[in-house]
Amino acid sequence: MTYTSKLRVHFDTEWAPNYGGSGIYNDEMLPEEHYTFEIPTENINAMQLFRFFGTVARAMGHDEINIMKGACYLTFNDMRSTEDMRKIAEEFDLTLAEDMQDKFQDWKEAEEEWARLKKGPMGTVLTDEEELTEEQLTNLEEGV
């Protein structure tokens, strides 16, 4: 037995001009438009499904930025669990606002460690142009 399925979306629009006077768009606008979008859904994944809905949204007049905002809102909102949002953020290399403090602290500690390693003999600070040799780095790490 073969399984088949389709998703069909109809979008109909009508435009009624103001006949109280002649507008500049009266001759340009179509009085009505009818769109039908259809895709096979037997083997469609979620990314393909959302791409399809993005196509429908563009045909309705939405721009790319608002479509992207809508997708982000579906993912990152109060109705979602924080754990699920973190999983998606991790997959797309994003950081949730509440996690910024931890990232900043990690960065700050790394900067402090780098500043400590860059100190030369007797506390002098090496410039970025001066590079430490392997021996100097080893001595610094060992506290020699």
C-alpha cells in the first residue's frame, strides 16, 4: 500500500478601489488574485515545511525580516521550555539573554589569564608585536 499526502494552501485577495475619485493605483491594481500552493508531504521535514510557509507568507506580502522574526518568535517565547530553547540556541550558535552573564564571565576570565601569560620578566608587559617563545610560555605556565 502506498501512502500519499499533500498540503494545499489557498490565498485569495480582492481589492475594491475608492471610486470617489481616481487614485493613482486604480489602474495598476488587480481587482482580485487567487493563489494555490501545494506540496507533497509524504517525506517532508520541518525545515521544508517552514520554507513552504515562508513562500506563502511572501506571496501575501510579508518581507524576509518579518518572516524570520516570526520563525524566531515560534522558537523563543514564554510558551516554550527554557531547556528546549537552549537546545535550539546551541544548535544555531546563539546565546540566550539570560546566559550572557556566564559567557561574559568566561570571556573576562580568559582575558585575565591572557594578560597574566603576557607578563614578561619582572612584571613587564609584552606588546602584541612581541611573541613569546615556547620556552617562555612553558616557564610562565610553570611559574618560573
